[in-house]
Amino acid sequence: MLRGIKEVFVFSWNGSAFVVNDNIQMQHVTHGTLKNFLADTCPYGSMIVHLQDFVSATVHASYHQLETTQTLQAFASSVSFLLRAYCEKLLALERILIDQEETLTLAMLIQELQPYFEGIVNVHNIFKQAVLSSVGKSSAEQGLCLLNLLERSLVDAEAAGQKLVMPQIVKLYLDTIKPYIDFVDKFISTGKLEDVYGEFLIKRAENMTLEDPRYWKDSFYISDQESSMFLSPLLESIISAGKSVEHLRFANHAAGSKMAGSLHKDIVSKLQASVTVQERVDVNSKSSGVECENMEKVAKDIVASLETTKSSKLVGFEFPAKVKAVCSVGQLNCALPAIQRVIEQLVKERCSAASAKFLGFFKLQSKLFESVETVHNHFLMLAGEVMDCFTAEVFSKLLSGTPEMWQNGPFLNFALQEALAWQACPIVGNLDIHLKDSAPKMWLDGFDNVVLRYSAAWPVTIVLTDASLKVYNRVFTLLCKVKCAKFALEELHFRSLEPTHASSSKRLRQNAHALQLLKFQVFSFLNAFHDCLMKEALYGSKLAFDRDLRDAADLDAVIECHENFVAKIYEQCLLGEKFVAIQQIILALLKLCIKLHVCGQGY
């Protein structure tokens, strides 16, 4: 009966539990006492039957309409291992009964099996609460329910000091999470999601290619809000590493194809290595202590004897104060936080390695940094003389009073390429200019019609997205207007104040003098505003961005620091919605500069 055999003489199986038959009698024990004693063992036999039926049904088919997911199979396999150890103990006791060399009473039998009964009760409670209560739930919910209950049982067993039960729950937990660990291992090693039963939390969006602009942020998602304790702090790193390896595999079929060994095996090995010597021999600490004292005494006697012979090889030998006993660990006995720390450490190491490998490929093969630098140099006009050469030609055409002369696609592209011609970097060839509207606009409003474009290829588009390039264009337009207004004031000269025009009327000279004073006042403010934009807002922010970019360990960090930089310069250039009133004032001032230039041409 204790082995789960339903057809026995003493007990009967009623379909859900064992009961003691009434026709059992013994000469030296009363019927009531015997029946009560045997009835106490029936629950254990019933639990064994339930667990055996679960294991058998999980192996061959579904259990109670539950789909046999990998997590359920792993749990059933671990339960089977524990039952096998229990059955081996029963076989050993049966040999004692058969040999009849030792006395074995019913009380002694129960006492021998009591540690196993404690473990069986615990496993059966987990099975009943996690497996039977999951009928009708999704595969992902079943797995989470089972893992969360195992974690809670591990915490409860540690709090209650159940040292004999702890190794069993640890084994159940480590075996049950193996499909999750293998799923993560496969994902961060090859970039592939293999989830036949849909039981794992990470899902991939359908019909989304790697070139899709939404890929990096929206391609993978978490199916359930609640996640298992050991996975919840790692999901972001896992998804980032998986995406990185998938990109590597897409870019180079050889990359990311090799797995670095079993992650689950590494976790178990590290847990075994982290178990201290004291924890390994805690059960036999008393006997070990006596043995250590005897060993120390014998060793000291030997050393003393050898010293009397003046053996030169043993001069300076000191016996250690404490002798540490080393034994092999058959079962792990460690707390849940220790397991979680090991899992988190090893998973993060692999994720970091995968992400760093892709980032290295990104930097070298895709020339990410060069592309970002090109955008900054030309959109933010940090390239110095190159953009000054381009803008000077455009501003000269603009101030000529014929907008059709400069709001022309071929002219703008020719001026840009001519300014870029001296640069040897081939990436600058990806820059060109496009006009939004064919109808030209007057003066500074014409820059709203100009779009500077940078043709970035995959995977650079993951960082240089269309949204970020639009922000760069807003900054480029603002800088064009500011620089054009500054150029207009710099090119404004008043001939009426020169000595050759001494015959000019007094009123004309007064007007010219007033305009020049206004020019100096406006130019003083405009020059300060321009310096603030270029040095404090753009150049200063770029230095901080470059530091963050060099320190980035993965692509997510690169994307985050780039997005922060774009958002920062957007605000610092007063382009946000909260600066609309200031924008209008500044634009009016810039247009005033153009009017000053036009009016000043007559003096």
C-alpha cells in the first residue's frame, strides 16, 4: 500500500483513498488499535497513488484536461525522482523483513519512513494546490502558479526549519524551472523563441521584420503582468540580449549560432560550489567534530614525534586550528534568495555578453558612431567651416530678395555637396536636401520648407529613427534662421556714415546712425543667443552624450542616451510646446534682423 499498489489484502482503494479492511486481526493487538494504527498510514499511501497517477498521466497523455507543458513535465519528472528514492527505501526495508535477521515492527517501520512521509506530504500539497487548481487556466498561468507555489514552499520550509524537506523542495524547484532556464538560454544564445505550448512569458509580435522601425521596442512583449520571482528582474535584459542575437544572426548567419553550454547546468554547479562546508555537514556536525578532534590529536602526536627526530622537512609545520571536513553534496540545501542571486548573476552575464557582442558589431560593421557623428556635425552645425561654407552661399542668395533663387532643390544639394566635397568620409554622401513644398516662401519662412535628410541603413535606423531625425531637422531649421539673421547683420554696412558721404543730409545721417545703434543692440543679443545655442545647449550636451555613448554596454543603453540627448536639445533650443510664446518673440526678432538688412541697404 505504501508503494501505491491498490490491490492488497489489508487495504482497499475506494477510488480516491485507501481504507483499512475490517477483517484484519492480530493475536497480540486489539482490532481497534490495529485498525487505527493502519489507518494512520493510509493518507501516505493515497498521496503516493495520486503522485504516481500524475507522473504516469503526464508522461503518456494530458492530466485532468491540463496540457502537458514542459514545465509540468519537468515537475512530474522531479516528483518521479523523489518517489524513486522513497521506493528504494521501501525495498531496503523489505529485504530486512525477508532476511529476518533484524527485528522490524510496524512502529519501527513508520519511524524509518517518517522523514520520507514528511517530504511526500509537502510534495503532495504543492501538487494539489498548484496542479489541480490550475485546470482551465492558460499554459503560462499554470507554469507561474506552480513556480510561485514552489518558491513560497521553499520560503516556508526555511522559516519553519524543515532541514529534511528543504533539499527536496530545492530539487523540485530547480528541476521545474529548467524549461524556463532552457528557454531563456536558447533565446539569448540563438535569438530564437521556442515555445510550443505558449507557456513562457516572452512573446514575439507577428509580421514584424527586423527592418521595421518599431522592431526594437515592440517586437517582443510580456504576455502576463505577473511574472515569476526569479524572472521578473531579468526580463528586460533577456529581451534585449535576444534581440541582439537575432540581429547578429540576421546580419551574419554564423554569428550567434553557437550555444555557450547549458545555463541550467551552470546554475546548479554554481549553487553546489556556493554551499559552505558547514552547511554540507550540518546534520553530522557532532560526529564530525569528534572525528576532527581525534584527527588533530593524532596529527599533533605524529608532528611531535617527527620533531624529536629533527626532520628538516617538517621545520615550521603548524597544524591548522580547525580541520574542515569535505563531503560531496548529493542534495542542495540553500535558501531561495541564494538561488535567485545565482540565477540573476549567470543570466545577466550571458545577456551582457550577447548584448556587448552585438554592440561591438554595431560599432564596427554598421559604423554607428560615425553615423551619429555625421548627423550631429551637419544637422547641429558642429562641423565648423563645412556648414559655414554651405550656409554662407544660401544666405547670400536669400538676402538678394529673390526667394526662387535659393529655394531650389538642385541649387541647395549642389551647395551642400560642394561644401562636403573636401571630407573623405563616405558617410556624408548620405546627406541631401529635400523641399516640402514647391511654392517658395519669403525670407526666413523659406527654411520651414527645407528638410535636411540623412539616409541611414539598417541597423543604424534602430538608433537614428525617423522621429529623432525630425527633431534634428527642427534644430537645423532654427539654427539656419538664427545664423541667417546673424549673417544679415554682419553684412550690413552704413555708407552714409563714411567720410566720403559727408555731403549727405543731416537727417539721413541721423537715420543711419539710429539704425546702426539698433543693429549693435540687436546683434549683441543675437550673438549671445547664438553662442548659448551652439556652446551651452548643443556642444555641451554633445560632450555629455559622447561620454554616455562610450560607457554604453548594450544597444538599449545607446538608444536611451540618444533619446535623452535628443529630448534635451529639443528643450534647450526652446522648441517645446511650453516655449511657444518665446519662440514667437525670437522669430519676430530674427525677422527684424532681415528687415534691418534690407532697410540698411539704402544708407
